[in-house]
Amino acid sequence: MRLDWTKPGHYDAEKALPCRICGTPTHTRDYGGLPCDQACAQDEIAREVIGRASAVIPDERMPNAGQINGWMD
Ligand SMILES: [Zn+2]
């Protein structure tokens, strides 16, 4: 899955700040305006989706994160 961060507000050309997830300096900002890599935000959402699906469907046959990413891409 890919987030659309092409709108202004998701990029700060002035300052690279540590990503709130991985700590690597980044110019991109998430929806809350916090420094965050686009890839990290996408991973975070994918993890949330998997977490919710697992809660609703407690099934050990749930696909792993990699398979879900491929399916949603
Ligand atoms: Zn990051």
C-alpha cells in the first residue's frame, strides 16, 4: 500500500528531523505534522491493519505482513 504524500505539508525542505518511528533524519511529515518517513508510516498502517484483522479473525492462517503488503500494493 502506498500513501499519497504529494500534497504540500508532507515535505519540509528546510529541515530534516528524526523520523518518529526509525529515528533517521527525514524531510517528510506525517498527517499529524510529525517527522516520519513515508515507508515507515506505510509499515505502521500495515501493522495496524494486520493487528485489527487478527483481532477479528483469530486464525493462524492469517497471511504475514509481506504477503499483505504485496496484495495491497
Ligand atoms: Zn523512518
